[in-house]
Amino acid sequence: MRKIAIVAGVLCVALSGCVNVMVPDPVPIETEKGALDPAGSHVQGFCASDDAFYVTQMKTLYKFDWSGRLLRKVPVVCHTGDICFWDGCVYTSVSVYEGEDKGKGVIQVFDADLNLVREAKLEKSTDGITILDGVLYLGMGSNHVPSKEAHRENFFRRYDPKTLQPLGPRQIVDFGYMTHYGAQDICHDGKNVLVSFYRGEKDAPAFVAFDRDFKPVKLVRGFEASNGFDLLPRRMRGDRPIYARVQTLTEPDPAKPKKKVVSGCRLTFFEYADGAVKKIK
């Protein structure tokens, strides 16, 4: 029996099994105007689920539907940076800027509706975060003080995402080019871990793919994604390796027209496979 069904833009033809057909190019998505805190900084991180996407703005974690409508926001520890979605939960990477734990790090885990369900305090500040095949990969800053100066070495560590316990010691990784601060955003392609930095030299790549032992395998050029990127859910991308990148939107401050304030964010899209990037629209 032949059965044809269309679910959220993905065509699935069922014969002996299910075969995904290439989906159309996604178009940019903007959040509703004024959704983000105008007094806040640029977007720090982004992650995607079937039903929603999530962004962070240092002190706030937001949930949006795929039309860009704000569903919920909750205050979080400053500085909450990169985020990822795994097993129905949002994982946040926190570099503590205030209070008695200043200079340390935290992994916080929220359910899909942004209720905090567990956390683990860490001995060092953190940045990028992703989960690949049941292993949490975490950036833990630079091996250089001050980190804002250009440097090549950065710390990483693996964790169990269920217990938030480390799976081995911290590792120092040198990707062979200059960066600023630590690993800004981490996601994956199902095989390798993808890391985006603030560039510390003119010809530095946009992001790097490294294997699960932190060995660099690809230096990827041509598409900046240091404020957050993530692989789209399969229902939205079919068989295509399509990623969403978040960009912060600003507008003139009504009180000070020459000053810009944050108004929202925009998602744009690109394909990434085997070290090659193709921008979509």
C-alpha cells in the first residue's frame, strides 16, 4: 500500500519504509518586535526543538514558537551564554558574573517550558555547550589571562548530561589560530562537534569541526555564527543538513536616537556538510 503524508513541510513517502524528500529552502524568521530586553546585550545562544526555539540574553532565557511569537521568558543567572536542546530539556552554560560564585560556572537544565529541573556548579566558568550521542561537550574558557586578548588555547570537558558529572579531566585544545575569549557556541553535525569562536585574526575560520577526542578535522570558512547556531529538527529540514543562525536586531533608542537598543532577533539558515557552508537566502 502506498501512503503519502505531508507533515510540517516534509514529504514522507511510505512504501516498504519512510523516505524523506528534500524540503524547500527555509525563509528568515524574526521574533516579534520588542520581545527581547532593550537594555540587554546581544543574543548569546540559540537552540531548536520540534515545537519551539530558544535564545539567551545573558540574564534571560526565552522560548518562541516557529513564527517568532514569544511564549515564555524566565530570569537566569548572569552570564547565561550558549544553550542546547536534548531529551526534552534546554541545557544552559553559565559563566557566573556576580555574587559569591563569581568566576565559576554552572550547567542549568530546564524543561521545555523553562522550569529549572537541575543544575551543577563547576569550578571554572563555561561557554559553549552541546550534546552528541549522550555526551555533553562543554567549553570552559581560555587558557590565557585576560581572555579578551588573542590566544590559541581553550579548555573543554565532557559531562554526563543526566548526572552532570564529568567524564574525564579538562582538556586544553589548540586549534592553530587566534581566538578571543572561549568557545562562544557549540553544536554538532551528528558526527563531529562544531565550535564557533570570536575571531582573533583576520583569516581565522568561522567555526571548526573537531572529533569526539577534540582533534580538529575541518576549519570552516565563510559564515559567522558566534552568537548561536543549531541543526534544525528533522521535520523542518528533511534529509538536508540545515542549520539556523541567530542574529540580534536593534533599533534607535526613542530617548536617544543616536543610540541603538535591542529589539529582537532574526533566524537565517545555511547548509553545512563535510566542511562546506552554503548560505540559504
